[in-house]
Amino acid sequence: MVLGTARFRLGPALTLGAAAGAILGGHVDAGPRRFEVTPGAHLSAQLTWTPLRAPGSPLTVGLTGAVAVGLSGTRDRDTGATAAFTAVDVRVGVTASRTIAEVLTPYLAARAFGGPVFWDAGAGDVVGSDTKHAQLAVGASVEPYRRLYLRRASSWSRPPPASSPPAVVVDARRTYGCASALLLGRRRGCSTATGLQPLARLHLGVEWAFFGETGVMASLGWDL
């Protein structure tokens, strides 16, 4: 599965997330028969509460609640017959992570979930559920650039200290709708300015669910 995500900070410890993407494939077993899952779409929303956050605590711990919908289809490997496949999940979970060098964040997640699956397996419409209702996963998130900054001031000021993390700087001197120049790295010409404001953080992620509902997920998203 490949996802695009966005996360919106609602408060110091509360974050709202949304994701949309593509289901690339898989399989469903119904007794001795195996059905291929055809490409489809995934939509989800998630609320995360973070009671512990590093470096004040040894780990960053997040408690999550999410609702997800998967829209795809199946193909019988024996007959080639196709059918619609819709899965609805409600899940809760806990994630423990720690950021290394302000760039790499490995994590371990445990989740419990359930919800109906609507499917025509060849003998009429079937409403069922997952055979397993728990999941363990490991993953990592990488922030190649710590922040995307939006600059409102009309003149650049002093460059940032050498210890500051890399940034993507958007020069919006004229208007927010004007063509913007992207300056990558700590120092290249103009690096910072009066009125510089953090706008978003880019993150790349990969996750492997190895127990329960298994699979691999890659994501590209923004923290807003």
C-alpha cells in the first residue's frame, strides 16, 4: 500500500491525521480457495494523543484511534471471476518511538482493530470480518528537511547558526500566490529572514506489519 498523509497539530499533545492512497494488491483466503486482491483505494482518519514525548521521556508514546475504508476487488485464481471487496476498520493502538539525529524516527506499534468486510465470494454477498484482530508493526520515518518555511518579510536578515537543521525556504516576498523560489540546505544565498514562519514538515515513511494483518506500507506526508 502506498499513501499520502497529512497531520494537523490540534494542541501540544493532540494530532489529527488523514491519509489517502492506493492498495497495490494482496490475497484473501476463503477455505481452500485463494483470491487475489486487485488494486484499489484507501482512505483513513486518525486521532493521536501523545502523553510522553522525548527527550523529556525516554520514548515518545502515542495512543491512536482510527477509522479506515479500503475499496478494492478480488479475482478468483481458479475461475478468474471478479467481485467487489470493501473493508471498514476501526482501530486503536499504541506507538513507541525515538528520533535519532533529528532525522530518523524508528518505531514499534501494537494495534487492535475490527470492522465489517463486504464481499461477494461467489455464493452471494458476504458480510464478514478479519480472522485476526491484532497487529504488530515496525517502521521508520525520515525527515529529509526539517521544515518548509514561509517568509513574509520583504528583506532577508542574518543567516541561521551553523547548528540549525536543513530547511526548505519558500520566498513569498511579493504575494502568497506569486512564483516561489526553493532554496535547499542550510546556507545558499539567503537562508533566513525576519518574519520566517514554519509551515510544514515533510516525512517519508515505511512500515512492515509482521503479525496479524500483515503487509508493507510506504507513505509520503506533511506535518502541518
